[in-house]
Amino acid sequence: MDFLSSAIPSLDSDFLPRWYLAAFVVSGYVIYYICEVAKVPQLACAPGEFRSFLEQKVPILKERFWPTIWCIESRAQTVLANVFRERLMKQVHYRREVLDLPDGGQLALDWLEDNCTENSPILLILPGLTGSSQAEYIRCLVQAVNRSGFRTVVFNNRGLGGVVLKTPRLYNACNGEDLAEAIKLIKAKNPNVPLAATGISMGGLVLGNYISRRGKSVRSELAAAMLISVPWDLFKACESIEKPGLNMMLNKHLADLLCQTLKKQNHLDWGNLDDTFKSRTIREFDSKFTCKAFGYSDTNEYYSDATLHTKLHQFQIPTLCLSAADDPFQPLDAIPVDEFNKCKNIAAVVTARGGHIGFMEGFLPSSYRGKDDYMDRILCQYFSAIFRDGGKIMAKLDG
């Protein structure tokens, strides 16, 4: 017995085979992933016609979202989704239409209409803070929408998309004058074609403010809308993105891009912008430039005007909103889930993970495998159903 005892190694951790420990760790992570990460998204919307429509016509909302198993952290999802899309998505060849604005300014509308007819429904897309039609997430969206048989037109804000500014004016998160001109032009040239819109991040703020302020008149302009990764409460969004570490690095990167947009338009007389160019955060840029350009006394007044979480009851068209609970630009407690549950015309889909415009899924991200991302699939399912059955929903909307 003494001989056998000495021949069999102890089961102390010092003697456990490495493969056993590895299997234990991997098993534990898989259990955690299945139980806490890969979940069916939360749907927040008051009972009614629109909620029933989503439950019946958009089946992906009942399925688990399986984030890329080795990339579940919010900032990793945010950054790596950008990297994969940028490296793997090909450039899109648009048909450009330059829109002259009433004040003498210009912006670009970029159309993708491959394999579509003049009667194909149109989806208007508003990119994020510094994005344009060639932003990697926009390229993913427009190609997915095009494969679904719809025309897309990307709204490039003033100063973006390669259009030189003619007046010393950019854009902000709640001014819808330029968007109104774009919709007016699109509708005039396509009077009998259904038009819907989606806004991503700040583009969602612009679109959401436009919809909430137009009242029922927006129903004659847009069949439906979708908002993706919107910072619902700008005050909490700023607090979140100003946290030390990776959040602050993302913040500074975006502030730098805003400053570069101004520097590229140096043929205009902006006044002395030396202080603006020192901005290290989006809030600082807004304080030094955006507020002054649009007549706000300070960022408190501007952010109060632009924030959407208090305006959900004003939406008069079907609007689906996709957010991640771990979005570094918008913490979970800032997503107005309770308010969504009181509104019949607007719904929130909140995934457990996904970051900011991330939503990578599968062991290898969808863009790596040549497939549509999670947000692309939700968007296409939703608008396919809207363009097919949206008229019935519109007729029965609350309000």
C-alpha cells in the first residue's frame, strides 16, 4: 500500500495536470458566457400594435445575441468592431448628390442603388459624430440594406464626406434644419416611394430630435425610424466617456477628430480657434465651439436641448432603438427603460453586451466571415417588415 500511495500523485493543485486546470477554467468561462453574456435582448415597449408587430415580424428579437466569445468587454467590442470592419469592408461606390442649403451651405447625399428600381423603398442613414458615408459601420449597413433590396442614401453632415464648407457652420446634435432639407429633396424626387431613416450615435440624436419635434407631421415624411447606440442622456454619457483610462482615450480621439474637421476647413474665417484646438474632450469642444456657433450659453443648455430620454412620448412614427447595456458612451442606468415601457410608438432593444456600435458576434466576427453584423440583421429584418406591413402599423399608432 505504501508503494501504491507513493506511485499515485497527490491531487493537490501543485500536481494537477495543466490540461485539467485549463479545462476547468474554460468550462467555467463557457458557463459564465452562456448564463451572463449570451442573452435574449430586453424589449421595452408598452403593449400595443407596435410591440405586437415587433414580436411577430422581427424574429431576431427573440433570439440570443451571441457576442464574440473572446471579445465581450464593452470597449474591446467598440474598438475591435471598428478595426475588423475597417480592414475587411470594401469601399462603397456611391452616387453623390450635393444639396445646396438655404443659407448658402452645402452637404452631400450619397446613394447606393445597386440592383434596385426607382420604386424600391429608401433608407436614409445618419452617421455618428464624425462619421460619413465611408465610415466602416456605415459601409456595413448600406451593403446589408442593399442586399435586402432597398436603396440607401447617406446624409453627410456639413464639413464631412469630402464636401468643402461654403459657410462657417458645422452641425450639432439637435439642429434638424439640414435634415429637413434633405428629406424634402428626397421626397420631392421620389414622391410615391416609402422613406424610412436610421441614425447611429449622434446621428440618432439628430434624427430623434427631428422626429420628436415634428409631431404627427413627420408621418407624411417617414414611414419609420431606427436609432442605434444613441446616448440618451448626454450628461451621463459625458460622465461615462470622461472616466480615466480607455473611456477617456476614446473621448480624446473623437475630440481630436472634431478639431481636425475644423482645421481642414481653414479657408473660412472661424475666428481664433487656438483654444478650441486644445480641447481634450467632446464636452470641451462643445463648450468652446458648438455652443458659441449655435447660440447656447453653455453645455448644460445645449445638452438639455439635445438629450432624448425625456422626449420618448413625443415620437409619432414606429421607432426601434438598439442599445447595449455596456455601451461606454451610455451606461445602463441612463437608458430610459421605464419610459420606453410607457410608450407605444417607440421601443428599445437592449442587449447584455455589444459596446458602442460594436455588436460583434460569433467566434469570428461577422465582417471577418463575410456576413452581416447583428445590428445589420436587426435593421434589415425591421425595415423589411416595415416596408411590407408598415402602413397597417401607422394607421393604428397611438396618439
